[in-house]
Amino acid sequence: PEYPSIDQVKGQWQAKRAIVIAAAGGHHLLYSGPPGSGKTMLCQTAARLLPELNREERIELQQIYETLPHHSGQQVISRRPFRTPHHSITPAGLLGGGSVMQPGEITLAHHGILFLDELLEFPRKLLDQLRLPLESKHILIARAGGHLEFPAGFQLLAACNPCPCGFYGSPGFKACSCPPHLRASYQARASGPLLDRFDLRVYVPPVPAHNNQSAPASGFLQEYSEQEAITAIGRAWDLQRARNGEKAGGRSLIKNADLAGTAIERCELSVEGGFFLDRLISSHLLSGRGRDAVIRVARTIADLTACSKIEPAHLAEAVQLRAELLHSN
């Protein structure tokens, strides 16, 4: 399919900036906002922003797709997957398995993107089963006759409404008609531990009927054309490759989103950046897990402008892009 260009998205500067950062660092991203605000379109633009597959990735994906019964051996995988399963999908369809063992959508999205539109319409039990493969980048399917392991190194993009009617948090646009208990029940369909996997959590506001928003001049909400975004993302991937390396065989770049433990501590902050981060923590604005997420995103923001050290502005933007859209456990 032909996906929309980021140039076609009108306004929504912060949301556009977030999708560029997500693509640059491999960060999982959740958009929340009312119907018609452009959440789905924004996620679809990512399919055009990611760098091309390398040879090893193409071979690995080709081997995965050739296990599918409907796949022709003549079909060559040439672009990163962008998989969009419906919320009615079965566990076997999403995770893999079935009477005849087959890879699920999380494996078909390997080296690419898994996009879950209407995230809160998916069963909570099914969503929670994504947590382990998001961390391990593989899925182990166990059956009575044995088990099979599939790769699942996907980037998760998701979009949701904040409540059943969709208009909670949209003052001046349309009033939310949902009672508090119904809204809380709806939001609880995504568990706190799953939400914690999203380094970027961005509210997408409604678009005015006559959208006359002018482009931002500078700062956090820097405007990118698609070509500028592709160039900046490619440069950020090169910097991560040089700094973080690749996994065995050179098949998979270790992106900033994958940094954890001692790798987080090796992210170099400027003196001012270190003081700023300490103030955030001492003010109880960040938990331990939130701190790591903010550093990962700030590292990517710095990479987009080829800054060697993380500065206060990078951290401030990273905090702004990790809004508590829904409940957090």
C-alpha cells in the first residue's frame, strides 16, 4: 500500500515531531486523542521514514514470510513491514501458533512496525502478552508436541481514544459524555506495565475546522519536511550504529530504544544536563523507569542534531513527550 507522507499532515507539530523521534530511535509510541485528529495517519507516515532494509534483514524477513501458506516464493521483501492487525485478531494471529504452527503479526512485523489502531479495543489479556516479546524481541510458542521460537523485533506504534466517546481532554472542542467510572474502566484496558513500554506518549488535539496553524519557527516543535526527516533519521541511525554497535552477524542495529542497565549509564550528559536530570528526579517528576525512558528519548533527540552530549533542552523535550495520557500503575 501507499502510505501518506508527513508533508500531508496539517498542523500537529508536536505529534509530527514525536513520530520523527520514534523512527530515529526505535521508540514505542502511543498517540491518544479524539476521533479525526490524525492519529492513524501520523502512525502511517512512519512507514516512509525508516531507513531501507539491509541485506541480512531482507534475508531474514524473506525466510519468515516464506513460511506463510499464501506467500509465493517469487515475492521479494524489499521494504520494512508495517503490520496493522484488527482488534478482533486471535491470540494465535497476533502472537503465532495455531493448529499448523505459523508466525503471528509480531513476527511478520520483525525489523519493522506493528501498528495497533484503537489500542483499547484489544482485549487486555492479549495486550499484556506483548510485554515479554517487546523486551526479549522473540516469542516462544509452546505446544504439547514441542515448542518453536520466532523472532519479534518490532517497533510498536499505537493509537487510542481517551474514553468511549473519544472527547475526554478536548475542552473547547466537544464535551466528553462518558461518566467517570466508564472512562476509568475503558482506560484500564491497557495495563500500567504495558503503558510503561511506550517511551513516547503524546496527546493529539482535535484539528480546528479551519486549520490555520502557522509552522513553528524553532525549538521543540521544529518542523520537518519528509525529506528532511528521512535525512535526519538516517543520520541518527548511523550515530547509533557507531556508538551502540550491532548484534551478532550485523543483522540488527542496537537502537537507543533498546538501551538498558549499564548502557543507559553510558549515555553522556553535559554538566548542565546532569544537573537538570537531578532536579527532575529530586522533584519526584520521574520514577526510576521514567528516568531511563527520558534518557533514551533525549539521546535520540540529541542524535537528530548530531549533539554528542545530552543537554537540558533534550531532556525537557523528552519529559514533555512522555505525558501520562492514561492511568499508570
